Amino acid sequence: MYPDPKRVRIHRYNVRLDQYEHDYLQSLANLIGISPATLIRQLALKQALADLTLEPQLMTITATNPDDKQTL
């Protein structure tokens, strides 16, 4: 029935939201025109991808000369 049976969404995670978070996500979902569940799934996957591909922040240190900066 499905080309790839692993693509069927059967796994669930529960998220508890306060009223303000719920209203915000509901409004955003209505504005975009998708269901809140779809919005939350997209936001979670987008954040996970960003966390996986995040480059380490470069630290800048000052050498003996304050005008001479090196990047680690």
C-alpha cells in the first residue's frame, strides 16, 4: 500500500503546552494554513537539523597586542 512502510507515521511524542504556547502555535498554524501537529513536527525537525549541522562557534582571543586577534 505504501512505497516505503517506514514512512507511515506511527510513533508519537506528547508535548505539554501552557495556554500561551498553545494559542501561539494555533495562531501560527492558522496563519500558515496547516495543522498544529504538522507545524510542531516541522519545527522539531528543523531544529534537530540545525543542531546537527551547527558549526562550532569560533572563539576570539587577544594576544599580547590588543590589535592582533587570533581565531581558534
